Amino acid sequence: MPSVCFVAGDPSGDAHAARLIDALKTHPGPWTFTGLGGPAMERAGAVLLDDLTKASAIGPFDAVRYLGRFLRAKRLLDEHLTAARPDLIILVDFGDFNLPVIAPLVKRHRVPILYYISPQVWAWGGFRLRSIRRYVDRMVVFFPFEETLYREAGVPVTWVGHPLIEAAHPTLDKDEAARRYGLNPWRRTVGLLPGSREHEVDRHLPLMLASARRIAWHLPGVQFLLPKAPSVASAWLEPHLARAHCEVHVADGSVHDALQLMDAAMVASGTATLDAALCSVPMVVVYRTSWPTYVAARMVVRVPDIALVNVVAGRRVVPELIQHAASPKRLADAMMELLRDDERCAVMKAALQDVRAQLGPPGAVVRAASAVLDLLNAHSRGR
């Protein structure tokens, strides 16, 4: 009976872990799934030791307020490893916790580690790469440049492609989606994608709404659409929308149903930029974090761009407005440039199609499940 324990610390990682659990269950079992994660993992059949998604944060300074929960999660996992000794630990992204805290703990218990979804070692420099080489038995990565990076560093790695390729399809046609979300199909639509964590919503949504007010004043026919991610509580949005002073339609459903309606979008840096790219939505990427985290990141980040679409493309194909540069005026001006310049939008859409081509063929989660089985079999033979 294969026993696999996951550690996923944010809503995105929780969802990816759940899809991997579903793929593993198609192979002969019975399987036992446990771990630190969230509601998606639990729905997929994992027994949760604790819900880490309630404490998701970016950067060590933002994470300080959740220190007690993280210490408790570490203790619960330590007890579980001692009592149950699973066959494999799968760490899912969340590098600020998984690499310095969980990976050394797991290795002390002599349990093999598969890392699913690479931390951004290509951005943060070599210190994280050294930790991965020391603790991780196999990396399973989404991007081809990550495979090259790890192979050259001597880390066992499998590139599987990106699962979004299969998910990036609307469930409704455009007319039906427009009716459902109360949009006028003859008016231009601007999307607002502020992120999936509460602190991301708090930092990005006021900025986006202030920009929307400027856009609405200069381009009165524009309408605004905000897709609500499953992990986003309505209570996070309501105080901001109540002060918006412009009409914003909230789309509660498939993000791809909403994306297909957008002529352009303001997007918080993260996986949402890939969702928008796969739907060929021209975008301006923004990101704000706490000032201590931003200053620390500036000292160690080694790449010119942070938006995944730009990193995958190897060049800047969409504008980025980061921290102090992300002002309502600058964001509104950048969005209005897109809305007024059809030729620029066409060039951007062509570049986004190139990004799509680099994300691999369908079947990423199936290939990831095969990599898990290979590692389980290898360690079973070793024992």
C-alpha cells in the first residue's frame, strides 16, 4: 500500500497536489495520502494533518505573523513521520517553508523527497539550489528552462510540462458567459486579477480599482470584470468593491470563462499571468509586497523580470509594474495604451502564443504521476 505525504502551503499548491493525487489513484493501490495542505487535497482523499493554506504568505517577513502555525505544522509532520513513516514526501512549491524547514526534517527521518513545482531558484540565486541538491531526490518541474538548470547542477529532474495547458479551456461560450456575468457583449472588458491570497487582494485590488476609475473616466464605455478565485472569500472583496466608485462585475466560476471575455487585464504576478497568456489576453502585470520583503528580494533576485510569461519567453513581452512603480496612474496609462492600440495588442498576443508553445503538450499531471511511481519503485528496490 503506497503511502505518500504532501506538503503544500498555498491555494495554488493545494490544487496542484489534489490533481496529482487524482492521477496517482488511477494506478494500482490502494493508496494512502496524508499531509499538510488544504481543502482541495482533502477533497481528493488526503488526510490532513493541518490546513496550511490559511497561513499562506510570500517571503519570510510576511510569514512571521503565522510563525506559530508553521511551528505547529512542523511538529505535526514530525510526529506523523515518526509514527507512520510514509514511503515518499512530495513537497509542492512553497520554497520559503519547504526548503529550509521541511526538507531537512524529512531527511532526518530518511524518507525520500520528490519536489513538485520548483521554487524560483532561477530568480533567487544559488543558495536554494544548494539546498535542493542536498535534500531532494527528484525535481518534477513545469518549465523547460528549469530542467536545463537542474540538469546542469547535477540534480535529478523530470520536466512534465504545465498542467494549465489542459485546464485553460472555457466551460461556457462567450455569449452565455457574458449573460451570466451581466456584461454587455458590445462593450470592451477589462479584467482585474488581484491574486488568490488575502494579503495579495488587500495590496492589489485597491490599486486596480483606482486604476479602473481612471480608465472609466477616460474611456466611458469600458466595463470591468473580476474573476473570483475559489480560494478567495467574498468577504475579502466586499470592503474594496464597496469603495470602488465604478461598477465591477464579479465572475464566480471558471476563470477561463471570464478570461475569454477580456480585451485586456491587470494581473497580479503569479500563475494568473499564465492563465491570461493561455487565453491570449493582453495584460499589464503588477506586484506589491511588504517593504521588508521587497528590499530583501532586491538584494538577491537575479532576473530582470518576475512575471512568469516574461520569464518563460526569455524577454519582456508584457509590461511589469512592481512595488513603488505600481501606481494607479501608471497602471491606468499602461492599460489604456493597450486598449487604444490594436497593433500592439496583436503583437502581444502573438508573443503569448509563443509562451503557450513552451509549456509542453497535454498530460503534465499524468507524467508527474509516472515520475512519482518511478521514484517509489526505485526506493522500494533499494530497500
